[in-house]
Amino acid sequence: MAEPKATIVPVDPATPDPAVLARLGAALRAGALVAFPTETVYGLGADATNPAAVAGIFAAKDRPSSDPLIVHLADLAQLPAVTGRTLAELPPAVARLAAACWPGPLTLILPRGPAIPASVAAGLATVGVRLPAHPVARALIQAAGVPVAAPSANRFGHTSPTTAQHVFADLGERIPWIIDGGPSLVGVESTILDVTQSPPRVLRPGGISVEVLGAALGEPVAFQERAAVADDAAQAPGMLLSHYAPRARLLVFDGDDVAATWARAIAEAHELAAQGQRVGALAPDDLAADFAAAGAVAVARLGALTDPAAVARHLFAALRQLDDAGVDSIVTGSFARAGLGLAVRDRLWRAAGGVVIPVEDATEREA
Ligand code: TXA
Ligand code: MG
């Protein structure tokens, strides 16, 4: 952690300069940490086969060693090196999902091969594997010539970064290189699917919807919304409630009547503003003016309520924007349980510390 301030290296997101990526790929292979764009969020990369480099990731993020990392590949040819098995020796779902969803925002939980140190996977016999779609990520991993372990490039527990500037704000003093390939277009992390279970089970909803996974597999995947899960052990390790937490108090109004949750959120903004609080709002575009009229001093627009992919793309930057505005409280409403809406709901629920306010009974308000 005696590294100097990070150098931000801009590249063209679609056609990155091969000479630049060759240099940074060599740095990765030599053991350095390199933050890079992916289609979901920015990752903090290290050579997944090098225990010292992997230890650097945990140190830079202040991440507990009990929270396993995802290993990123440039192509399917690297799969045997990471899992110790050929595609034919892996569960049959893997080939189907790889054909339908890779490269893309899907992480598969697979057996961990001997080339991947236990520390990558927090000692588990499995490893999360993803083949990202972003041209810069793929070219970097290709240039490195090794599988790349990469968590989201934020301080542990903080909001995931969707720009190089977000990475710099969290880790600029701790890592040498940040590749700037512009904003991440998915905006929430990959969907994590455990294919060692039958039927395969979603451990974290993310950039690929459960509907798309079910269609690729020809059978529905198992998914239980986190709020309805009593047993935390049933979820992916490391999925702590304190994740994505903004500094401000976040109030999420939730309920099946989505319109009613937004009406309640606007009323709450009004009430808190009247009490003298600086109120921020995470608002769909068509309700932004209502939140401003209610007295919110900062309104972060998420896109249309009917477009959960847009909401996902804007969510993390919006949380950072409201924190930067120095608000006391952030209010928001409910998103539909479909498509990327599941990922949005999960991240909001987590950012609120696992406490949402049911609109039917909004009198209880745990901080
Ligand atoms: O989109 C993404 O997945 C981003 C980009 C950079 O690829 N990465 C990311 O990594 O979100 P991270 O470290 O922030 O989240 C990884 C999570 C862990 O916290 C854990 O919940 C789960 O993936 N995970 C990793 N390996 C696992 C394993 N072997 N079994 C179960 N869960 C695992
Ligand atoms: Mg993360």
C-alpha cells in the first residue's frame, strides 16, 4: 500500500490501443493491481494465479479474506486452467449458459482447479468465473495471458464504481493503475449463478435477468428475493448487509402497489424537508419534478420507471451523487420484480442495511 497515486490511463472503450493494453497486461502478469472497466462495474484486477497479487486486492479494498473473488477470463479456452476440468467434465448447464450468456454479466460458481489459490475463493472448493463482454476487459485479460481475479474496485462496503473517477475516489491512493474506458453500461454487478446445485440457483441478481437464464437453460432457475430469506447462509458468502451503503440515511419505500410507494416517498421528502433536513431523492425521470417540488435539495434521476435497465445503469452513480451533495436522508420507492428490477431492488435493499419500509405500514422507521 506504499503505492503512489494511481495513474488514470484513458482508452477508447470499443477499440482500445493494443500497445497500452500490452503494457498494462504485462504489469498485471508481473503482480501489479490494475483497475479496469467491465460492462457491469469497474473491477480491481490481479493475476488470479499469484497469491501475493491476490493478497494485494484484499489489502487495497480493506476486504475480509472470507469474501471470495470472481475470476475473469478472456475466452473459454482458459476455463480448464481455472476449474481443472474440461467443458465436458463440468455440469451440462455450463456449456448452455456459456453459449447463451458469455461474454456477458454472468458469473458461474464452478469447481476450483489447482491453479487457483485458495485465498481467491476464501478457502472454498468452488470459484466464481466470468467472461466479461467489455472490449477493454477482454483485451486486458488477453494481454495479461493469465486469468484475472477482480472484485468491484471500491473500498469494501462502499458503492460499486461505474466510472474511473469513482475508482480513483475510493482507491486512488492505494493502486498504481486505473484504465478509463468510460461509464459502465450495465451499472450493476453480474448475476451469480450456482450451477453446482440443481436446479441452478441465483446467489446474487445482477446484469443478466433470471428470465434470460431460464430461457437459456430450458428450466427456471431458483431465486429467492433476499428480503424473504430468513437463513443468511443460503446466500453467497460476503454478501453483507452493509454493502453499497451511502453516508446518508436511505429510506426505501417498498410494496406491491409501486405507484403508492412513490407517492409515499414524495410525502416523506416533503415531511423531512419541512423538519429542516437536507433531503435527496433517487427518482424516476417522470417523478423528479415532484421530488423537487416536495423540497428535495438534490434529485438524482434514474431513467424511466418502466426501464429497469436504465435504472440499473444510473443507480450507483446516483447514490454517489447524493452523498457528494451532502444530504442527510435519501428517499426512494419501489421497482418491479422483473428483469434488472430484481438487481436494483437487491442493491437498494442492501444499501438501506436490509431495512425497507412497507407502504402499508410506513409508521415504523428503523434508521
Ligand atoms: O460484475 C461483477 O461481478 C463485478 C465485475 C468486476 O466483474 N465483480 C464483482 O465482484 O462484483 P465482487 O467481489 O464485488 O463480488 C463477488 C461476490 C462475492 O462477494 C461473493 O458473494 C460471490 O461473488 N462469490 C465469489 N465467489 C464465490 C463462490 N465460490 N461461491 C459463492 N459466491 C461467490
Ligand atoms: Mg463488490
